[in-house]
Amino acid sequence: MATFVERVSRRFEEVAATEEGICTSEFLDAARGVVLLFDELGSAAFLAVKSDISGNIDKVQAKYDSDKDAFNTLEKIILAEAGTKDRKATQGLLWLKRGLEFTALGLRRNLQNASEELADSFRQAYELTLRPLHGLVVRIAFNAAMAVCPYRKTFYEKLGGNNDAVYEGLEKWVVALQGHLDRLNVFYKSGAYDKGL
């Protein structure tokens, strides 16, 4: 059985990042793998996160599709929208980044703590990433969703088995994802591009 990382159309470690920036089309393809990850879980626990990530991918994709040459990197999209009233793609990318940070941190924590259940890893990730940005209603909904989060054993079986190949593949995927997120964080901060979003 192929592992989850082998089944995605593009892994984060395959996303090109040059001096110009992170390749838009490749990053969005890899981000769709996160949606697939939540599909594989078959749990209602992550429906809101999955929906949010999908919607934000669509926002960035629409901007990219409007001029693929001009917006071939994520950074070029942000720069093009800076100082304008229409910053839909910049905002979509910001929230996509936040959803991916939550996912990466939850997975990383779970991979590093073999005895920790998935719900505990993602609760901790939520506290550090999305919770400060959410209101009370969303926080309550998230906590309720974690009650139906799959068990660790079930999760890894769905990703291809409870074995080293799955763990190693997922670890590489998460490390590469985090590298792209770190780069985007530096870029957003450098120009205060997230201000007002």
C-alpha cells in the first residue's frame, strides 16, 4: 500500500523556492495534499480546517490564474496587491499559511511524541497557531471537533501503516512545509503585508 505522501500529487519538498520566491502553482498543488490528508482521516474533526484551507487555495489560485507569468511566485502576488484595496489573494494566502501552520505543528508534535494521541497534538497546535485569531464560538467548535478526532493508530493506518516509511515520509513532508511557511512568515513581516488582514 502506498503511503499518504506517495499518493499526493506534489510533495512540499518538490516545491521550488528561488530568489524570486516560492512557486505559486507548485505550492498550491502541494497544499491540496493537506486537503487530501483531511479526506483520508474521514473524520468530522477537521471539516472546518479543510474547508478553510480549500477556500483559501481557491482565492490564491484565482489570482494566479488571472496572470500566471506575473504571479508565478507567492511573493509576487503579495507585492502586486500591497497598498491596494483588493487584497483577497494576500488575505487568502495569509489564512492558508495559518491553516498549514496548524497542520504542520500538529503533525510534527504527533510524530515527535509517539505516545500522544492525535487530538492532544492538534489541541496544542491550535493553542499556538489559530486560537489567538479565533473568537469564542470558533474555539468552542474546535474543542468539540477534537472529541471526534481519530485515534493515533487509526490515523497512521490510513496514511499507509504504522511504520517507519510512513513516519519518515510524513516527517520530510512536514519539514519541507515548515520551511516554506517560515519563508512566507519572514516575507509577510518584512513589509507588514498582513497588516489589516
